[in-house]
Amino acid sequence: MTTRSTTPSATSRSPIDALVKLVLRNTIRNPLRFVGLILLGYIAFIALSNIIDGDYTLELFVRQLIFGLSQGSIYALIALGYTLVYGILFMINFAHGEVFMAGAYFGFFALYAMGESGLLQSQTALALILAVVIGALGSAVVAVLLERIAYRPLRSAPRLVPLITAIGASITLQQLFLRLFGASARRYPDVSLYVLPDVFKTLECSVIEGVEVCRGMDLIRGLYTVDVLGLTLRLRPITFIVFFISLALMGALWFIIQRTKTGRAMRAVAEDASVPVEAGENTYHVNVDVSFEILQ
């Protein structure tokens, strides 16, 4: 007479056991992820407790959540650039924030100049696009100069050397912009960008020469009351624009890294930076392809 084991098989394991095993496995692989989950759960618990007690309304929570997602998406883009550099070169670039600061200054002075010339008032959308492009190009120029002058000569040096150099580059850029532009806060010009006046016929209306004119929705400075699922919210369109543009840029970066030849080369260099480029162009491509197959 044979006896059958009563031990439950892997297929009969309950979903809770599978979830616990998944959490434990991910915790062992990445403890910071587990710490982040605990912190997120604690924040959610505090928010729900305040909502239930009445000290913190649900409308305020939703407004702050939307604003937090908008601001967090900007920080995520900055962090992606930071981790991209570290993931390929294994170098902590302490001057990464100063590069973005330079772009903000370039965009500010470009927008201010266009405001003085009248282009900002007559062609608002074009002026904003030009300011973004000029700011991005300014950041790119500063980053390239920083890499060529401070980082590239130390590519084969011990890891501590470029680390100290990055700290020095950060302090240098801070002091340079401080001496050039001062320590006072600078405010971007007030800009309004109205769209879809035929759709939003009751927004931003004013009487001009006895005639009521409705200009539509203001995407930049507009603040509107919206009823969503019984909640009365005061929202700004610019927060949604920033969030969705950030998502699009993250998706574009993922596509470049995963689906393009440049992205495959970057992943290969991150896997093995000692590619024998001196051996010729064919040898270089063979090594990149082999490293890419390993990554897959």
C-alpha cells in the first residue's frame, strides 16, 4: 500500500504565499525596494488617517497628489540622466545638478530677451519652444565642455580621482554662476498661452471695447475649478502638461536604450567598457554585438 504526500504542490500554492515569496525574493535582491515600499505604505497610512479624522480632506489629497506627480516627473528625468551616466561610466557626477541649473539660466535669459523684444507677447508658443530649445542646448554645451575638460582626461584614472574632480566641477559651476548672476532669486516672465477658445467658450472672458471676448483655456497660468467624481478640485493645466511630456520623454529614452544601435552600444559599454576599438571597425562591432547578446 502506497501513501501519497500531503505536501501542497507549487501549483496549489495560495496567491498570498506566492505574493509573500515574491516580496521576500525582491527584498533579498534589492533591500532599498523593500524600504521604499514600507515608506510608501506609511505615507498612505498617515494620509488615510488624516482624511478619516477630518483634518485632511480628500480634495486636498488629490490636488497634492497631482502636483506631486508633476514635480516628481521632473525629478525623475533628472535622476534618469544621473543614473545613465553612472550605469555606463560608473562615475558619480556631482555636477549633474549644476548642468541643469545652467540650462535654466539660458532659458531664463532667452525668454526675458524675447519678452523685451515683444516676441513673447505676439508669438507666445514659438517663444516658449525657443526658450526650451535654447535651455536644452545650453545644458548640452555645458555638459560636453565639462566632460571634455574635466572628465575625459581622467577616464583611466582610479575611481576616486574623477569623484574628487566632479565635486570640484560642481563647486566651480556654482561659484561661476554666482559671480556672474548673483545670489538673488530670478523669476521667469509671466506668460499666458490661451488655446481652444471655441471649445472653452466661458473661460478667460473680458470686455474689450464693449464686446465680451473669451480667449479659451490658459495652459500656463490658468487655475480652474473642475468636478471629478464628486470632488471639487482646483487644477492647473500646466501640471498635466509637465507630467505627460515627462512620460513621453521617459518612453523615448527607453526606446533609444532598448531599440536603437546607439542604445545597444551604450548597454554593451556598460557591460564591458574595454572594447578594442584599436583593432578596427569590424572588431568593434563584433564585440558590441556579443556583449549585447549577453545582456539579453
